[in-house]
Amino acid sequence: MRRKHRSRLLILLFLMTFILTGCTTYIKDDNNKRVVNEVTGQSVPANILCKPENQNLVNLYNKYDKNLEYKIADLPDCDDLKLYNSDSYSGLWAQLFVIPLAWYIVKVGELVQNYGFAIMIVGLLIRLILTPLTVKTAKQSQNMKNAQPELNKLEKKYKDKTDSDAMMKKSQEMMLIYKKYKVSPLGSCLVAFIQIPLFLAFLEAINRVPVIFEESLWTLQLGTTPLVGIKEGNYLYLILIALIILTTYLSFKFNMNSMGSPAQEQQMKFMTNFMLIFISIASFSLPTAIALYWVTTNAFAVVQNFYIKKRSVT
């Protein structure tokens, strides 16, 4: 059990590290340091998908154009961003996730006249599309909870038996219990697995589409990190960070309540505390736009899970 716990933690650390690094590259000066937008405090991304609209940002790109693989003038306007781009950024990841998602955010942003609202709307639409998987995941969690008493008896039965024959019999009996309660070992992780590439795609789209990270929502600049915003004296970013932590905690709490055995609940509690600490720290350095996506989709997931659980009980 401890080995599984360690492996899950290592996987989680790897994924979260990948989330923070992503695929975005940044402009560097002659000293190999990232170029920072003095207005927003944002590291300026190099592999953008379309032209910036802010003239100061255009001048910044032109200043360091020798460090880029393209000229700003050769990029399309963000209004003309295509759903499929065969000329550049043609990697499978960008073509399947980043560019389509960026295109949808841009189009919704044009419709609602704000890209901050567009990010939240697109995030909610995706969560709605994932509703069947969310329901399936909730059912799998409940099935696992129902199966837990028999799984606990099985663990006690084979507690002191470590030979290969005993382990094989244990595995067979475990599969019979899973079959009895219609448990799929990976069924309760479906939404989580899908959410990871979606989060990465949102982060990439935000970093690589200038009209998104140039935009503001209320007094929150979408490309700015909360840490920079707080340093500039805008303490509304503190409320945003508090919402990130609160919605993350509540979303994990629903999953934690679905676990059956004390050992699993202890593991989930540890993972929840670890994630809360990690996300609390990471929330200061991620763009405000991704924070809006995170808060909105987590809040929706909390309400959705509450409704699903209430409906399953009644």
C-alpha cells in the first residue's frame, strides 16, 4: 500500500511540474534571461499563435525579433486565428488541443466582449460536456465504497500470506469482488485524467494568444500572476487565491468522502493536504486567466457533485 502511495505521489509531482512548465517558450535577452513585460510583469511568451494588439508589446517583440523564429508581421491577427494551422505550431499536442481551444476562447471572447468571461464560459461548457463521465465516475466511487467491506476482509484474509500462489488467489478473489459490485479500477479516475490535458491546453492557449493575456477582467489583468498583482497593490488577487484554495479543497473533499477504507481515507487526506499546499504556492505564479478557469470549473464541479450525490441518495 505504501509503495502505491509513493508511486501516486511521484506521478502527481511529475504532472504538476509539467503543468507549471508546459510547452510555452519565452523570449530571452542577450544575457539569456526572460524578457518581462514591464506593464504586466508577465514573462513574454515567444511561440505565440497570433499578433499582439498592444503596441508596447509589439515593440517588445520587434526589439527581440532576432531571438524569434518568425516575424510578428507574418503572424495572423488573433481575430483570424484558424481552427487548424498547417503552417506552424503543427505538433500533435498543439493541433489537437491548444489551437482548437484557443480558437473557441477567441470566438466566445468576441461574442461576450471579454476574454476573461470567455475562459470561464468555455471551461463551464467543457464541464457540461463531461457530465456523463462525471456521473460515471461518481457511480464508480460509490460502487467502490460498497465493495470496501469485502475488500477489507480480503486484505485481512491474506495479511500474512506473501507467496505467489496466495497473491494469485487474492487477485482472483479481488477481481470477483470488483465484478460483483461493477467496479472498474480506473473508472473513478476518468474525469481526473481528462482534466489534466484540458488544464494544460488552457494554460497553453492563455500563454500563446496575446488578445487573451492582454485582456483584463474587472481590475484583474489576465496575463499577470497574482504575485505581481499583489506587489502592484491590487489586493483583489488575494481574494482570487483564497477562492482557488477553497474550491480546490471542496472538490477534493467530495472525492475523499467517497473512499471506504480507513487506509484509503488516510491516503486521500494526505494527498488533499499536499495538493492544497502545492496549489496555494503555485497559484501565486500562474496567470490570472488560468486561475479564473480553475475557480470556475472547480466551483461547478462542487455543485455538480453535490447534486449527483443528493440524487443518488434520494
